[in-house]
Amino acid sequence: MKSFGLFGNNIVASISPKIHQLIWQCLSIDGYEYNLYDQVMVPAREQLQRLNGANITIPFKEQIHVDCLSDAAAAIGAINTVYWQNGQLCGANTDWIGIDKMLFAETDLSQVLIIGSGGAAKAVYYALIMRGVADENIVVAYRNNRMNNTLQHIPLAEVNQKLNTFSAIFQTTPADTVNMRLLAQSVWYYDLRYTVTLAQQRAKNGLEMLIWQAIAAEELWLERDLLDDKQLFLYIKEQIEC
């Protein structure tokens, strides 16, 4: 039996176990288990070492200590996936891959607002940079700044006044910051919470991101290429939404 799991706080309702079980089912993999580790303390190394791999979520993404980091995890400053490589416990960030893969192909990234400054916001920023978006075209709204200090900033209280000055908005906080009734239909809107329902044609919640980041984590655990498997993604999405 190989064991994997998710470490976080207040995660009892997480659908991550279902997503990973669906991945294994689709790939005809037996003998794997995925458990939730709902706790208030940062996962100890001893906990991680007992597993074949792990996912990390709020509030531990920026607090995990490992032996080595992927380039993305080092640049972002947050880990959401732990895996073994050459006997070392390594940390990666697959959130940015999920963010990149979830975008509508037509998304206009000429003027972007990121709401929040935590690990998810940093992953959004990294995904944008990897797409060639310049710092001068990115604005951040936050309460406590943990982002790149060179980025333009607006107070959270001003977000709804300036919504329609942006071509795309990424909401990365647990709060309902955006008044959707004020959002123009021309704005591309991404809310990384997978539990919210969005009616706008150019809006998505975080379900697709969650699925893609899980597939990217499985690439590291299984050591096989999966991110080009669109049928795997569609199968999981269909099973989750039905």
C-alpha cells in the first residue's frame, strides 16, 4: 500500500481525496490511499516521511521545510506538493500549473488584478510571469503584503470601485471581496475557490485549477507524463460535477 495525503487546517470537506482516487482509477492503479491530515501545527518531517507523497494547503504552504525545492517552489516561496527524489524530501508548487491550465484561451492579460498576497496569489503571479506578463501590468490588492514589493497596489476597500479598469481578475482569498453585480461582462474573472458558483460567461471557479494541480502532483509521485492527457482531466471534472 502506498500512502499519500493532504495537510492543512479546516480541510474535512476537501475533495482532494476524491480527485486523486479518480486519477488512480482512470490509470488503473490499485493499492494507493489518500488521507486528510487536518491539524493546526505545521506538518512535522516525521509525518511527511511516513508517506509516499503529500499535498500542502492553507495555512502551511509557506511554512514547510524540505531538503530541496523545484524552481517554481523556490520562485513562488510556497509548496503545495511534497515528493521523494533520490532519497530526498522535495517540495514543488503545482498550483501555478493548475492556474495556467485553467485559463480561457482568449483571456486578456493586458491589465491584471490579483486579490490577496498569500501562497495562491504568489502562484498566480508566477503563472502570469511565465506567460510573459510584465510587472507593470499587474496590480495587487491585499490586507497584509507578502508579495513582490515592486508591484502596484490598491487597498482591498477600493477593489469594487476599480473592477472594470482591469482586463482580468484573480481572486485568491477566502473572502467575498468582489461584488459580482458590478463586474462588467468584458472582464475575465477567476475565483480560486472551487465551491463558488459563477454565472458570468468569462468567469471560472477554482475546480479546474484544483484538478490540474492534482494531476501535476501525480506526475511527480508516479514519475510519468500526465499533463497532456486532456481525457484524464475531463473524466475527473465530469465525475466531480455529476
